[in-house]
Amino acid sequence: MTPSTSVPLLIKGGRLIDPAHNRDEVLDLVVEGGRVARLGKNVTPPAGAHVMEAAGMIVAPGLVDIHVHLREPGQEGAETIETGTRSAAAGGITSVVAMPNTQPAIDSATGIRFVLRRAAETAHIRVWPSGSITLGRAGEKLAEIGGMVKAGAVAVTDDGNSVPDAQLLRRALEYAKMFDVTVMEHSEDKSLMADGVMNEGPLATRLGHRGIPRQSESIAAGRNIALAALTGAHIHLTHISTRETVDLVRQAKKKGITVTADCTPHHFTLTEEAVVRCGTNAKMNPPLRAEEDRRAIIEGLKDGTIDCIASDHAPHSRASKEQEFSAAPFGIVGLETLLPLTVTQLIEPGHLSWIEAIRRMATNPAKVLSLPVGDLAEGSPADIVIINPVEERTVTGFSSKSQNSPFLGWTLRGFAQVVMVEGRIVLRREALRPVSAS
Amino acid sequence: MAVSAGRAERKNAMKDLLGLESLSAEQIGYILDVARPMKNLFTRSIKKVPALRGRTVALLFFEPSTRTRSSFELAAKRLSADTLSFTASTSSVTKGESLLDTAKTYEAMKVDFLVMRHAASGAPELVASAVKAHVINAGDGSHEHPTQGLLDIFTILEKKRKIEGLKVVILGDILHSRVARSNLWGLTKLGAHVTVCGPSTLIPAGLTDVFGPRVTVSTDLEEALDGADVINVLRLQRERQQGDYFPTLREYTELFGLTTDRLRQAKPDCLVLHPGPMNRGLEISSEVADGPRSQILDQVTNGIAVRMAVLHLFAGPEGLPATVPDGKQTAKAVQTTFKALS
């Protein structure tokens, strides 16, 4: 990160949205010493302060993306902590939770410390590591969850895999509860997924691709919820993709079971039809589903069943994606399209208000994993994103090392203009260069 | 990945033959019309014409195949094209070369056609979007095998004189079958009623949503065969049993094997087709395979004629036109040219 400026900064006249305090009003904000020093109307700039005119802009807590593959260690050809966090900054994201399915998997305190050290050396934004639930993500033996939490892990997950054995997951939930760490489950019954490569249904039949039935997710999600009920532990279901799973989470919440969930922008934007247009850049796991699922995901976001929006940013090299559909890896990049897709697909059509959208991109993700970020109270860390809600741009490429996205060529609105972490500016587009107060 | 002209722009000429899904009924009819004079050549002592002299056809077989490759090779040779063969097991693929690099290498050798067989559905489409050569799909995964579909329809047409209104049964492993999909597209476009029949575990999801109301699904062979004009028996991959799609080969034969007895349910002049290679005594009994209704060896002969027609018609710089000329006229013209050469 660039060194923090000791000069105070006044962000003037922006529409300040802080869902944690149900705040949505035009307010000035002063950043000083890396913190939100003051909020108020018509604030006089402190002596020597820089002033940033933010009229017409949204000023919000920096976004928190709890599902990101940074690929370091092991697949630095696709992404590194440096390039991945640069991409996040470009997308208005100030905190990412790094998934542990690296090579080797992050399944020990040493692994967590490696990620934190590399982040300290190279990251542009905050990196919160997660550890795997089982050794090597093999689903056989518990990893040292206590040690990983002590070293700084904010969640445990075998992401990419579900924990296949119910007894083992039960133990993991009970054990993780001791450390107040959230278990994040990629809900998938592998036996039912088998060799599937896209959503099961008429389109897969037409294209001659093996299908992944929606029940491969809902069976696992149902089991995961039942185990949360059994253990009283908190379980977070990540990247849910089907109507059935949304219904299961909704009912579980009604019964008071401690379950939370996130979904990705691609699952509320696209359906399996994208496979025809985008080929392997529309191949991800869980796969893009049908229109009824896309609508159910949006409903789930609206009524609070789905707590968070997360990118599942999964960079892959061009060579690995320019292959036969069945041979290419699952996953797309998403850090830089999370915010504009949310604006264009959810806010503009009226599915979510700005405050509810920011709640799902910043406040709730921080809350779900108890991260000390995601709000803009006086005294909070100055992790801030300034968004131009109307500026339109065509997506032509990414700061990420990888470019595997079905959204290349899309024209979207709501891009981040300024991003700061603890008061340090990590992204600034020309229009909002701060000027010295006269 | 760009979608090749085949699917995206129906109105334009078609560079590649990726599947029968993207062909119109008229285009299918046109290819079949032109296949006729090709077949007439086979009765002559000299079966070769110079239609594709100077052209090169590369046969890229990433998956083992004897009959389809031989058939394409012979088709190309009878049109005087040069052929060149590629087999995955003896090639740079085993050294880790990507599909696109292999295809571009052949493109750089200035071949005119890439005839391609691949285990992955959609692989020919990927190649077609990256090269200028005409890509002819010789079978991709569980997706399509268009020349097999065309030769099956050609065979039916020869005997039945029409496709419209016929009842055609496709029997066996529909889920994994590219032959089934190409037959379904071609036959339904030409107005046949198709009944697919097999164990329910080998019928893919949403089949009738894809192929429309002319298609019905049955898991009762006797019911499916009732009143059938044609039955196309698919090859059963023995390894499907390991995948627990059905309990034993014995029970499969018991329920879905085509026998003389069962064939009595169909019309007396029902044709029996099989794309080969056959598992005698498994999906088809020897009595049926060698019986009077069997078209199996005719299919092999017709396959060459159909592939000659495909190579001939796609050889133009634009490929197959979207609006095709009268097929009968073209066939006549081809016939006359060939006669002059004899």
C-alpha cells in the first residue's frame, strides 16, 4: 500500500450511505489518521486539508468480498495477491477473504501466516485469509482450525469442495464454534454432480454436455442447514445458485437456525444460455442456472434471505480457458464487475435500494465473518468507496492478471471512482483528484 | 469463444458442418440430392472423379475411429483430394499441445478441410471459430455426428422415398449418443415422428423441450416399435454398466435388445439401421443384423456418398449457401459432369 497521507481529507457533498447505521443522506466526511474523523453537514475543512468534491457521488464503506481466489501460492500465472487486490481496488472493494484452495491448500497456521505476509508485502487492499476445514481440502481429517484462527484466519472452508462426510462436518462445526469462526460451505453433492460441466436441462442435452442437477446443491445445502441446527453453530452457504437452496435458507432462517448465505453477480445476471454465447467464460461451479433460479436469487436478495453478494472471483489463464468446454476449468473473474453489475442489474431496475445494495456488499459480509470493517461511523477505519452512479463504461479488460469473464463488452454503470483503505487512496480516477483547500 | 457461422448467422453461407441443428430442411435435402450421383459412381470400375483435385483434407481424429475415418478418407480420395491423417495417440497431443494449436498448425499447412473427431462436445465449434479451413464434424462427444445423421436419412430415403410422416425409433443409449442427436435434428426437420427408447437412466433431461412435439420418449420397446417404419439401433458402450446406468448387460438385452420376435411389433417393411460397430447379441441379435430388413452394410456404402457430397458442397470459398439451389438440378449437373469424365 502507498503510505498514508497525514494530510486530512474532506469528502464534500456526497450522498453518504452507511447501512450499519441506516444512514443515507448528503453528508461531509473527514478522513484523518486513517479513520473517519468526522461526519456532518457543511463541515469546514480542517487546517491544511485536501478537499474532494463528491457532489452527485455515492460515498459508502469500501466493499467487502468474502469469496475471492487470489491463487497465491501455486497458481501465480493466473493471479497473485498483488494483482488480485489491484483488481479488487479497481472494483471498489477494500477487503477480500482469500479462499484456501491454493496449491498447496492453506490448511495450517503456517499457510495463514504466508498469506498475511505476502499481503503485507504486496497487497493494495485488506486481505483476510481463510483456512481449509480439512487437511489438504481432502475431506478426511480436520485441519488445525484453532491454530489457523490464532494466526488470523477469519473463516474455514474447503471451497471448491463440500465436506463430503456429514459426521466430519458436524465435528468441524462444533469445533469451529469454540473459536467463534464461521464455517463456509460450498454446498455440493459430488456424487450427483459427477462429471457435469453445466446446468442439467434441455440446453445441456442440446449441446451434448453432461449436466449438473440443481439438487446436487440443494441436497448438500439441506444437510448443511440440518447440521447447523444440530450443532447450533453458524454456517455460511456460499455462492448459492438455485431456487430450492434459496427456499431452504429462507425456511431455516424462519426457524432461527444460524445460517447465512451469499450469491454471485453472475447468478443474478445470467442464465445457462450464456454458455452458447460465451463458451468457457460461462463455465463455473455452481453453474449458471435457469431463469426461475435467477429470479429466485433476486427475490432472496430482496427479502434478506441472501445476506451478501460475493464475486467468487476465479481467475484462470487464457490458455486454460481456450480449451474444449469439458476440459476448461470452472470459474470467472468478478472483482471488477461486482459493483457495476449490482448497480445495473439490481439497483436500476428497482430490486434493491442503494442502502440495501451496499448492505449486501459491505455491511453484511463484514458482519457474517465478524470483520472490523464495513461501516462509516466516526472512529471507524477509513475504508471508503466513492461511486459515480450514472457514469457508463464498457468493460474492455481488467486489472486482474486474468480476463476470463462473460461480461467483456458489456456496458454498465456505477463504477468506483475513488477507493481508500485506512485513508490511503488505492484507486483514483481523474475526475476526483483532490485539491488543496485554499 | 466466438460462435461460428453455423449457429449464429443462419442467413449466411455456412463455412463448417458442425451439426444438423444448424441446417435447414432444404440444405439437408440439397446435400442428400447431391449424394445420389456420388453413389452412382460406385458402380463404375473407375470410382474417382477430379472434383477436389488439388484440395487437401486433413483427418483429425482425437478419438479412435476406424469406419468414419476410412469413410471420409475414401470420400476425399474418390473426389481426388489429398488426405492427411492425424491420430491423437501418435501426435503432439500426447506432448501436451492444445486443441487450438493443433488445428492452427494444420491451417498453416494450408489444408482446405479439417475433418474432426473429438471426445469433447463442442470441440469442432471451438476449432471452426479459430481457423479459415472448413471444419467438418465427424463426431464430437455427446453432441452431434452430422454425416452419420445424413447417411442414416439418405439410407431411409432410398428405401422409403420420403421422410415426412414416418415413424422412426431410436433405440439405446440416447444420453451419450451424438448419432441420436444428429438423427433427431435431421429427422424432425424433415417431418418424421421419432420415438426414442432406452432405459430411463440413458434418456437425457428435457429431450422433448429440445426437439419438440414430433419426439416421444418410451421405455417400453414393444410399445415403441408399434407401427415403426424404421428402427435405428445405437451401439451400447459396455462401460455404461460400470456407471450403473443399468444393472447388467443381460438385463439390458432382456429389456432393450432387438430380436426377430420384437421386430414383429414394427411394420412388416420396417428398416433396421445400426451405425456400427455392433455388439451382436447385446443390442441387436445376429438374426436381425443379418436379416432382410437390415440396412447396415448399405449405410456403410451410403456413408461414403454422403461424405463426398458434403466435401463437394462445402468446398466453395463460402461453404454451403444459406439458400440452396434446386438439389435435383445440381445433382443432374454433377451427374453430367461425371459422365463426361468417364
